[in-house]
Amino acid sequence: MPSNNILPPETQKILKDIPSLLNKTFPIPSRFRSALPSQIAELSRLFTNGRGDRSLSYLGQPNFLSAYLHYFLPWNLYRLCIILHSLDITLSSSDTITDLGSGPLAFASALWISRPDLRKIPLKINCVDRCSPALEAGKKFFAAVAGENIWKINLVRDNIDLKRTNVTHNKKKAALVCAANLFNEIYERLPHNNINGLRRIANNAARLMHNEASADACILTMEPGVPQSGRFISFLRAAFMEIGRPPVSPCTHTAVCPLNGGKKRWCHFAYDTVDAPKELHRLSSAAGIPKERLVLSYLLTGAVSKTRHSSEKTDREKKQDVTQEVRSISDAFPLPHNRFGRYGCCAQGLVLLAGEKKRIEEIGSGSLLTQVLAANMSVRNTGERDAKSGALILEVK
């Protein structure tokens, strides 16, 4: 499992300084600081098995907003920076970004932290959320992170209603639309076996984001790395393809998604937290929720294509060497005979990367196989199928 040292040194340094910056920007009186771990634990419960008890305006409550700012915000910054650093997102002067469900501006802050090449480009970011206190806190935090900058932050207090065709009503469409940790607050209330309901939410989400975006825009969605999110991302991918927006990442193809969240297999990426600030780990331990890794699912779609995309394999994809465009999409796990494996995805479907533990761990979560193979490594298509998953087995040596 790769650590966060895949990030550039400057990004790592800024992230390590985030807890102290938060303490300075949002100081907690000493008489209240001892209660912070319990507030973090309670908010974590409301995000998981207690989600039914969570109100829509939970971040409007000072104790929960404080817990979010000092704990969940820095962890979300880590997740976003890892993804944003690796994605090919190009923005130009005066481009608009629309961030749906901004909360305390985690996306805008992570973009500034992880993409120093964009800091001198004048951008407008529409930050949309229903909670004014979270938006105002986020604007204050972004100013602390970025200092004097040329980005224009526009706060939009509004509900994200999937029945609406758009939110911001801007005449100028966005060059980038993003939604980080937003839609799970909607679909998590569904029973896990309500597949049609989840597909309907994905279709509505795709239509909403598409309507906010220009024809040549990118659209980024990031969700927690759990099975229900993986299934949602798979449906979202299909919905965008129906609209005409092909997947750009993590997908290496436009064929049918082989990991739709069923059978305990879903598209997700995990990163260890060894490089995270000690203060964050201390808070995690005190709250009883130790965080040894960050897990996420995401989807980046590209510009509207003039040709309709289908989940059927193209002739090129059928002929493609299966070892060329494989994306590692799971944790490493043990196999019989002291071997390890990771699932991977390519145009031919699900594959199982199998080999010695050291070799499999070197590949890393989210890696493209062609980019991580060392000079002394090789991959062989065995032509065999894994009895448990049906995945084509690729032997890594």
C-alpha cells in the first residue's frame, strides 16, 4: 500500500502543517479541548451506523463544525490531494470551477495545495453548500492556507436537489465540476439492496453535474471507498456515458465496468497514513477511530464526445494486450501457497494480479501497471481464470 510520499515535498509539508494552521485559525478554548475527541467520535458515528440520526444542518452546530474542521477536514485534504495530484486536469485563465457540497472548502484548499501550477491562474470557484457556517469557515481557512491569491471564491448557499436541472444558474458553464463526499449523504439512506434507487440517484447526479459544466469540461466525483460507493460510482459512470461523457480516470477503457460493488468487489483505492501529522493520529486514537489508511472511490469524466460511447468492447479494446492498460483497483490480499494478489481493471474486464507479496505491494493501489513495472519485473497472461472471482490471472514476477 503506497504511502502519501507519492506527493511532492511541498504538498507534504503544507499538509503536515495543517493541524497547527487549524489551531491558529479556529482556536479551541482549553476548557473545551478535552471534549474534542468525543465530538469527533460522535460525528464519526453519525457518518456511519448513526447516519439516520444526523440532521441535514449538522455542520451548523458549533461542536460538530469544530470537530469537522480539526479532524475530518485535514483527512479529506489528504484524500483530495492524492487524487488531484495524479489527475490530468487543465485549467485556463478566468475558468470557473463549481464545487457542489463544498462544506468548509476542502476541494478549493486541496486544489491550491496540490497544484502549485494553478496558483498564478485567476480562477473563480463557486462553492455550493446548504450550510452557511461551514462555507464561511471554509473561506476563512482557504485564506489562511493560500494567503493573498488571485482566485475568486464565491459562496453559494443552496441545497443540492437532484431533481433540479442546475444549481448555480451561471450563464458561463464551469470548466471543472466537482462533488467530493456529497452523494453518499443521499444514497446512504437507501437499503443496500435498492439497486434501482441507487441507479436513479446516479442518473440524476450525472445530469445535474453535466448541466453545470461546459461541453469540454471535466467532472470529478469522489466518494468514500466502501461497497455502496463503488456501486454508485459504477452507475454514475454508465450515466455519464449515456450523456456522452466518457470516463477518463481511473478507467482505462469505456467497456462495461467489471466492479459494480457486487460480490464484495468494488473499485476503490487505499493509501497508508504513515506520513500524516502526529496530531491527527493522536486525535484518531483519542476518539477511538485509529486511521491507518485512507480509502476512496472516484470518477473523472471528460469532454462531451461527438460519438456515442457504449459499454460494448471496441475492436481496439478486444485486440488490446491485456497487460498494457491495467489499473490496480483494490488492496493487496493473501492467496493460497504464500502468494498475494490485487484486483485490476482493463478493457477485457476483471484481472487478478498474482505473485510474491513484495511484487504485489510494489504495484500499489491505483497504479497503472505499465507505469510501475520495474526493469526486473514482468507480467505474464496465464490465460487462466480465478475460481473465486472469474478474473483473468496475470502472473507478476
